Amino acid sequence: MSSDQPQSALNLRLALNLFGMVFTGVLIFLAIFFHNRALAVLGVILLVITIVDLVVILIRRRRRHRREPETKHSIFE
């Protein structure tokens, strides 16, 4: 890949998404441990959003790989 082609941000989105999932998992655990239902519900809502975003990211990566099978879009692929 030449330097004039833009780099894909999907891997960065994937890393940030996984960090968000871990963070919200810890948030939910602490909210349940300290009996804070409102914070636990908020954490579950955020976790569902991150899971949906993870699915979208993985679908986009798979489509990109099928469209351009020989192209490396980042150093992680």
C-alpha cells in the first residue's frame, strides 16, 4: 500500500470498542456490588450499544476483506 492511500480507522474503532466493553463491564460489576440499580441499568445500556457497534465493525471489516482480499489496510491485518 502506498503512502497516499488513507489508512482505515476500523482497527482503532475495534480497539476502542473493546476498551469500552471492559470499562462498562467493570462499571456494571461495581454498580451491582454497591447496589446502585440506576448505574447498573445505564451500564447495561452502554454495553448493548458497544456490542452492536462491535458487530457493525466486524461486518465492515469482513466486507472490506472480501472486496479487496490481497490489500493490507493496516499493520494489524
